[in-house]
Amino acid sequence: MTNSNDCKEGNIRARIHPLLAYLQEVHAKYADSRDGALADYIPELSRADPNWFGISIATIDGQIYQVGDTAQDFTIQSVSKPFVYGMALQDNGLAYVNDRIGVEPSGDAFNSISLQKDSGRPFNPMINAGAIASTGLILGDNFEQKYSRLLQTFSDYVGRPVSIDESVYQSESETGDRNRAIGYMLRNVKKLDSAPEEVLDLYFRQCSILVNCRDLAVMAATLANGGVSPITGKTVIDEWCVTRVLSVMSTCGMYDYSGEWIFRVGMPSKSGVGGGIIGVLPGHLGIAVFSPLLDERGNSVRGIQVFSELSEHFDLHLFNVNRSTKSVIRSRYSADKVGSKRVRPESEMKLMSELGKRITIYELQGDLTLASIEIVIRDIMALPDTSEYLIIDFKRILGSDRPALDFFFKFFECNFDQIKDVICTHVIDHPELVAVIESFGLSSFFRVKTDTDDAIEFCEDLLLQNQIQPRTNYELTELPDFDLLRGLHSEEVNTLLRLLNKRYYEDGDAIIKQGQPAEAIYLLAVGQVSIYIDLPNGQKRRLTTCSPGMAFGEMAIIERSNRSASVIANGKVVCYQFPLEAYEKLTQTYPSIKFTILENIARRLSVRVRKLTDEVRTLSQ
Amino acid sequence: MTNSNDCKEGNIRARIHPLLAYLQEVHAKYADSRDGALADYIPELSRADPNWFGISIATIDGQIYQVGDTAQDFTIQSVSKPFVYGMALQDNGLAYVNDRIGVEPSGDAFNSISLQKDSGRPFNPMINAGAIASTGLILGDNFEQKYSRLLQTFSDYVGRPVSIDESVYQSESETGDRNRAIGYMLRNVKKLDSAPEEVLDLYFRQCSILVNCRDLAVMAATLANGGVSPITGKTVIDEWCVTRVLSVMSTCGMYDYSGEWIFRVGMPSKSGVGGGIIGVLPGHLGIAVFSPLLDERGNSVRGIQVFSELSEHFDLHLFNVNRSTKSVIRSRYSADKVGSKRVRPESEMKLMSELGKRITIYELQGDLTLASIEIVIRDIMALPDTSEYLIIDFKRILGSDRPALDFFFKFFECNFDQIKDVICTHVIDHPELVAVIESFGLSSFFRVKTDTDDAIEFCEDLLLQNQIQPRTNYELTELPDFDLLRGLHSEEVNTLLRLLNKRYYEDGDAIIKQGQPAEAIYLLAVGQVSIYIDLPNGQKRRLTTCSPGMAFGEMAIIERSNRSASVIANGKVVCYQFPLEAYEKLTQTYPSIKFTILENIARRLSVRVRKLTDEVRTLSQ
């Protein structure tokens, strides 16, 4: 273990994030280094301050840790190449771009004029020839449109409008004859559709875009996040293009140092003579270092030092194997273990403790890829034959591959002999998923529900329909049918009836209000009521729904507390209201009635404690 | 969408895994192809059957899907190179190996004799020169030892003893003069420590090792799984070596086709003239294809076709970004929301509903890397100042980077002003984690508990100690102190006392047995009891522990059911036994006593229903 990040009085007080503390140490370690030289092929670059030194790390959820001169503007130079190659791919498709630009590393210098012998293509988009060919592939009706799209794309990457350094652009243009030679050579072999002068002008502007170290880290993090900006949430580049951009960065990003770089540092990277280097750890981080002192290859000296140090210290290597695919199933349970939140009459609860086994709930998480879907499919195939209803909860899914999703849904179609119904929940946040579900089509087989509790309740209702006499909501429930009054003799029922008040409610009426004193127990005779709690944010959350034959409001009576929830009528409702005072008086007047009611309440609570304890155990597994 | 994997009658009946069904289609698609030619530089290879064709996929948890001639033996040839390079790294360390073998792609042929100009090293370990240098680095006192280690390593990779094809070895040895030239040249530039003839003999044997397609898939999956065999669970190669092996496979594995291969197929790969190709999708899969018909580069024609098809169909690309780091926190809650399973007296439960906020539980999952740890640290830093106890549950962790763990624990040390105690649970299955915890040292600050429920209970006890009069276990609890008897007048208590039997138990005595009829309620006066349920597998699970002042056995009385759990004395125990008969008689004799008891039972159950409902909601978030 190194001494870095030791506890320091200052850190504790300020509650500084330890990653920031670590970066401060690394920055201090190299701050005094003056190795390397400023780029001098144009005067503007040689005027940079050799002290400039910044380090920025951006996470894929948009946190930025940075130290040093991370707000200092400089020109992006060659760091623009992978991003413009990404534009070329997105604008023209894979085949067209592959026909014009290769993807093999070249042993030659970055400004080599040589082309691949067989195909006449530039070796790859990270050397100047390939980069100019990429710029030539930006779509637009005219120069202005192309230039505006270029600036817009970079603005989308960094999350603010970018502009170019005019004097650098002028100098690049004035001294850019070698690049012009490359342009004409490309035109000569038909790898450039537009006029070379126009493409070159765009290319010189592209290299002169002003960025800072933080911007570059955010750009790298956007690639690390599959093309979605972690700052703005906007998709800047499609995922299939990101895959290809990272591929060429990994094999060609550091010119003839690329093999060593991937081996040692292990991040697809790109450097520019402006002093910037970016590195992408896909699915993890984007990193940028800025220091304009360059080595003989044109890479920032401190940039390479810091990347090496960070990679080694934290094992930030691409091939550090991530095994998260294994945990794609967050939880799997059946509805006899964790049922819907709906409170049901005892008879239904008893049935569900058996029928619930036919409903299986899968909570998936992380990324859906072939490897993770394979695990889910294998698990589903191993379910007992009694599993008829599948609920797939996508709430915790972070990303998904379209082919893997297609594969998954195809699998369901092929298993319709066993599975009666597949219900997907929490799909709305996943456009990929919505598209796949639409392509398969909703039916009585494939369904979508907002949340998993809804879906479980829906399946429970389907199963119960076949088992019990359906009770319509508009039929008055007789008193002896109430769970709470089970075991009362008929004369006791008649006695009780005189103590109850029949109450009528319209849709939306509040029968009980949260926070009020408990004044009665309610027996629901007709209709449905929903129980809500008020959330601190002013919204309401539905806890459950009650059907005729059930009581509500008894818990506050038992606990002698105020109402802990509100009860609202769903449509027309009829209740027997049992005033607290009448209930209390039973102790003296008809103790046997009170004993029966109290024992029924206690029994029902005891059954619920047992069931909820099971649910907690299942959910914590 | 392609038509592949359409529902087929056969598939449904046999319940065939759709991945296998898909592989069968791909196999059928290319089965009749006769493109390419058999290797003919030695007669043994030219005698292969051109029909041979197998595809195997192995997952990182050891599932194998395969079709065709996957059990047919053939010689491993160049596919051995990355694995022997891995041995060289593990035997000699990174610096020593780097000094002898480069990692840059070379534009030259695989059997080129050229070396890197500056360093005199072979360009990389995937061409013959680098591979022979790797073989020369296998440690051992003599040839026999080295050869035996070589065979043992490959046996460990495939999960069964391997042997060599003697006649191929003889032929390779007889025709291997170019490789001998390479060997002597390496010796000449001091990149070979042993006698070239000995190294070459080992190299020819290495190339002649007999494997089949399934073996190669398992070897690839072992790399995909960070060096741990998914079949045997044995660590065949350390993770830091896997990282480097995959790096050179990605940049140099397919010779001068490597850039294109990573771009198109996106898997670190290696082929051999025996007809095998392996591909590794780190953290996901290992794939192998076997077909001895080769293209002019020496790669299996159908091998390349199948890899391209699989990669394209399923987006099996290395740079398909995995975002699982984002879901490292499976769940975060405080103990007022989900407390320990310990059933506590009402007074303690009431206290815990406030004090529980000081205990925060983190359930982590997936891989612990810098990026995922950063998220956890950020979350912990945002906790309110009242969070004093942290419980970190590592149960669902699949892998961890040592530097990330060091970073994590260092962070705790630096935050001791707020955090009083950090308790790690389920650490035992993670040797890396145990090592880090040991390096930091257990203390009253860092603790380890077997499971999270233990840890929560431990923290609750610490918090309660400071709040309530500690009640020793050996002091007789007076009847009015029992939750169940709250509200009884002193004369009622005296009446009740005559109905109770005082019972004494020794450690391990079963006070209640699961499945028996419920015959009494028990009031625990001295000592502790634990409640267990029998599991179907014959084991017992502890549900909870009760302390003096609490009742047990009342739920079966309320539900009029048999005992659903067993209750065992922890040490010496004294109970007041309240026989069912006596309890029932109270209805007639002393109804007021029974009302009080029944209301106390119902109130307590109601409170538990409320608390458990909260827990279920918290755990399902």
C-alpha cells in the first residue's frame, strides 16, 4: 500500500471526497516537472504556459473530480479525431465509412501520407490521413451546415457552446500544406467526396476548437457511458458508433505506442498537441489530463505520467474483468412468498398461499446482454411446471442490447405451452425495451403493467377468478360474511346490527383522514376503498385496496392512536360504521361479542405478521 | 430481425435452451462450406477431416452450449501462445517479462525472425519469436519439471489431464528449423536464459497438446472469468496476468488482422493452424470454434465466419458498454425502517424507531472497482450527521479490486469523526476482502459479523445500552412488567399469578416443539430463548431471540393452530407458563383480565404489521 490518501486533518474537516484528495496528491507530485517541450510548429502553441497542469475525472453518472488548471482553455487538436470519426460513422453508416478509412494500426508517423496497399484507404482514423477522410464524411448541404453541425456536436459533448481559437485556426491553415497534400491524395484515390480545400478548412477549424480539461473528461465519460452525456442526459452518439470509436482508440489511439499503452494503462485514449489526453474506461470513468509540455512523440509528458499512475494505483484497466453479468437476477420469488400489497379476505388469502406458486416474479438489474439474458433464460427454464405467470421487473435495468432483448422475447414465444402470461413492469424508462415489446406486440400473452405490485395483483385476480364465486361490488354483503364477525351467533349479529350505522359514500369521498382521532371501525359492505398515506412531498401513495366483506380502521382502534392513513371511496361505497364508543361498551354489555371480534382481529393480524415476516425474509435473500 | 431462433415444434417439446437452438442453426448454415485448405506443412495436419466443425460457448458460471464435433481432439498449436505467455508473467513478474518480450503489433508474418530495433525484443508474444521467448520463461529446475508444469497448467485450464499428440510433436520437431533459427537468434540477443534446443523441444510439445473445442471454450471462459476456472473453481492464473494476456490478444492475437478483428468482432482472440479459434468476452463468455480448413493467413475459415456471425447477431463486442457499476448499491436503508429480526419489548421498539436512524445498512452488489466504490463513498458522504453506525453487506459482491478496497477502508479511517463503527458482513467468501480487513485490523471501529441481521442487532443493542436501564438476564421479571399484562390492576395480577405455572429450563431444552398442538402461552421471566423453524433440508433457521419481559407462543393460541416454530432455551431459563385452558376460562371467570391480555396481544401484532409493511416497502425499493 502506498501512503497516498492518508488521513489528513484538513480532509476530515472539509469532508473532501477521497478521490479528490488523491488527485490533489498526484497533481502535487508532478506539478514541478518541466520535462518535455511546448509544440512549436505554430507560434500560438509555443506561447502556452508550461506550468499549466490539470486533471479531471468524470464518472458515468456525471460527478466530476478535478484539480489544477482544469478551466484553462486550449485547442483540442488531435483529441478531436475519434469524435469526428464517430460523426462520420453516424452520418454514413458502417459500410460506407469502412470503405474509406481502415482500422489497422500503422507503424508510420501520425502525419504519414502512406495509404493501405490493397484498399487505398488511410490506415486508420487516428492518423491525419484518416482524420481528414473522417472530416470529409460529415454530412451537410454546404460548408456552413457542416461547420455548424461540427460545433454543435462538440457543444453537445461538453454540455455548453464551444467556439474555435481564430488565431490558431489561421496559423494551422497557413502552415497546413502537408495536410493539404494528404487531402489531394485522398481525393485522387476517390476517398474524399468534397473539395479538398473545403474539407481541410473544416479540419483546421476542428483542430482549433477550444476546450478545457473538464470538457475533455466529460467527453471521455460520454463515451464511457455509451454515448449518453452524463451531464445533460442527451444521446450525443449512438452506442454502435461508440463501440467502433473505442475500438480504433484502443488499437491506434496512441500511434505506435498503442500496444504498450493498452498493455500498461489499459484505456482507449487519444492525445493532442494542445497538451490534452483523454482516456475512457468503458462503463466506469472518463479521464482527462492537460499539460502542454510534450514528449518527442507529441504526447503530454505529465499526461502520460498521470495516466500511468492512476491506472496502476487503481487497476483502471479495460481488461480488469467485471463479473456483474452474474448478478442480473436481483431477486426471484413467487407470489405465495411475496404477494401483492392488496389486503384480501381470509378465504382469498388462504387460496393465494397455494395459487401464488403459479406466479413468479423476476427483478432484473444491471445490463441486459447475451450473457446476462442467458442466465435469466436458464433460470426460467428451471422453474417448476406449475409456473404459469411470469412477471419481469425491469425497474433496475441500466442498459440493454437490442439483440439480447429480441432473444429474450423470442424465448417467451417459444415457451407458450407452459407460460400463460408474461407481464413486463417498469418498461417506460427504457426506449429499447418499449421498441422490442412493440415489435412483438402486446396481447393476452405479453402484457405491460406500470409496477410490479399491480402486476402481481392482476395475476392473483386471474387465478382467483377461476376458484371462487365472483362477488360483485354492488351486492350488499351480509354481516355474518365479514371476517371480523366470524363465529357470532345470529342473535349476536342482530344485537350488533343495532349498534352499527349504515353510511353511503360517493367516489372520492374521504371516509377516514390521516392524522384524525380514530372514532370507529368500518365494515365495507358495497364497493371498493383505497388506503393512502400522505408523503412528505405532498403526494399520496396507495397502500392497498379493500373489497366488500373486509374491515378497515380497526388498527388505530387497537393501537389507540390517531389515523395513520386515509381511506377514500373508489366509486359508490356502503359501509357499516361501528362507533368506538359502542365497541368499548360491549365489554360490559355483550362481552362475548367483543371477545369474538377481538379474537378475529388478533387472528387476522397474526396471520399477516407471519406472511409479512416471510416476505421480508424472501426480499432480503 | 433475422429469422433465426424461430419457434420450432422440436424446441418446445425438448425444452432446448434457445442459445443452443441458435448455435445449431449457425452450425447448419456453415456445415457444408468447404472454403479454405488443411494445413500441410506437416503430414499429420493434412490428414484432418475437412468436415470437422464444432462450436462451443462457455459462460463464466460454467454452462456450456455446444454443437458439432466439439469432442474431437486436435492439436492446440498457436492457441497455446497466450496461455504460456500468462505462465511466463506469473512465473517471472511483469518487469522481467517486459524486458524480454514486447507488446506492440508487428506488420510482419507470424514466423518473422525480425526483432524490435531499439530493445532487441520480439514484437509481441503472439508471433513465434515472442511465443518461444515465453516458453523459455517457464520456471522449473530441469526440463522434466518445466514440461510437467506446462501440462499441469493446461490440465487445470481444461479441467482434465491433457496429453500431447506424439506424432505431431515429432513432425513439428523434425520440420522446425525456422523456429530453431528464431531460438538461437533470441539466445544471441540474450532474450533466452536456457539452451535453445531445450526451449524449442518444450515449444513443439506445447503446440502438440491435444484439446477439443469444448476445452478451448472453457479456457477462454477462464480468462473471461478473471483466471478462475468456471468448471473447477480453481484459480489457474492470477487476475493481473489475465489483464495483460487479454491486452496482447486484443492488439496482436490475429496478427495483421487484429485491428479489423477488434473493430468488427470485438473479442480478444487467438487462432491456431490445428483449426481452433478462441474468443474472450471478459466478464461474459468464452467462445471456441473448431474447423481445420484454413484461409491464407492460417485462420480457420468457418471459425472467422462463426465469430463474425455471433458477434454481429448478439452485439458481443468488448466495447459494448456495461453500466453495472452504477448499481453497486443494491439497497440502502436505516434500522428504523428495517430493524433486526429480534422481537423486542414494546419500550425498546419505540426507542428503536428513533434510534434506528443512526444505523445505516448498505447492501452492495457486483464488482467493487474504483468507479463503483466512488459511488458508495459519495453516498456515504451524503448521509445525515446522525448516521453513526455503518453496516456494509458484502454478500452479493462478485469480485473486487484490491486498490479499490484499500481506498474504501482508508476512507472510513478518515471519517472517524462521524462514523463510530463500521461493521462488514458476509466477508468470509471474499479472500481479497478478508486480506484488506486484516491489513487495516479489527478494532472497536472496524468489525466483522457473520450476517447483516446479527450486525443490526449488535448496533441496536449498543444504542439501547445508553438509553435504558440494562436488565440482567438473571433477575426475575415481575408480572406487571410484561408487555402482555400491561394495564392489569394489582388484584388482577394476583389472580393471574395463581393460574400460572413457574417452569425451569436448562440450556438447549425445547420449550415448544414445531408441529405440536398449542397448549400454553409463555411469559419469559429469566434468561433468553431462541425461536427456530425446521427447514425442509433438516437444518434449522433461527428466526429471533426473546428477552425477559416478553411473551412467546401466543400466536398459535390466537390462530388456533399447531406450533409453527420451536423455542429453545439459551442457557438457564425461567418462564411463567399460562395454560390454554386457564386462558380460555378467563372469558367466564375474569373477562376484564382476558380483554386486557387480548388487547395487548392485538396491539402488539398491529404494531408489528405496521413495521413489517414498512420493511417490505423499503426492501422492494
